[in-house]
Amino acid sequence: MAKAHIHFDEMEKLRTALRKNVLLVGAVSLSLMLAGCGSGSNSNQKANATPPTPAKSQFERDLEYVRRAQLTHTYVISRQDGAVLDGDDRQFISRNTPAETAHRLITDGNRRAIIGTNFDLYAENKKALEERFTVESYANR
């Protein structure tokens, strides 16, 4: 069996060529992996991403609580000047809403009252409330 003799110069050329090929294959592979992961998944993530839901205010949480009770009438009452509901305001609201009212919540930094009931406000009481306050019906909202 004959032994192959390779000169030192030829061996160095082979090693250099091998290193270049390995580096080239590694660089191409890395580029393909980064390009594949980056473009496809980012566009999918952007397309499938939902924007963050803003936090609900205390008023929105309280209104949702009353509406979940599935009452037939939901009213939001606030002072016409936007000021805080004081003790007299609260008593006036209580006197002018049905005794059977299921929910009376003071919310929004004491600026609004949410009334939930299965009974409509009596005409004279509703008129009295509307003269003194802003009364919003949330029945169909």
C-alpha cells in the first residue's frame, strides 16, 4: 500500500479552504435563520397582536357591576355643575328613587350616583331629579 505524501504547502491550502468553507456555510446558515425568524414571526406577531386594554375607571367598573345585575333600569345621576355629591344631594337622590331600588352606588370620586332598579322612576320624582341633577338613562346602552 502506497502512502500518499502531501506537502506542507498543500496541507495549508486545504486547511485554509476548509476554514473558508466552514465560515461561509456558518454565515449563510446564520443569516437564513435570522432572516426567517425575524421577518415571518414579527409580521405574524404584529398582525395577531391585540392592543393592550386600557384600565377601566372606577365609574366604568361600578356601571358594569350594576349592569351585570340585569336590572331593567340603570340611571347615572350627577350634579349639573360637576361638583361632588354632598350629604343633602345623596338624601335627595334616595328620597326620589323607588324604595325597591336594587343598587345605589356613589362613584367617580363622589361625583356620580348609579341607580339600578327594576322599577321606573315615578314621573314626579324623575322631574325633581332632573331639575336638580343631570340624569342619564343607561337602559339601552
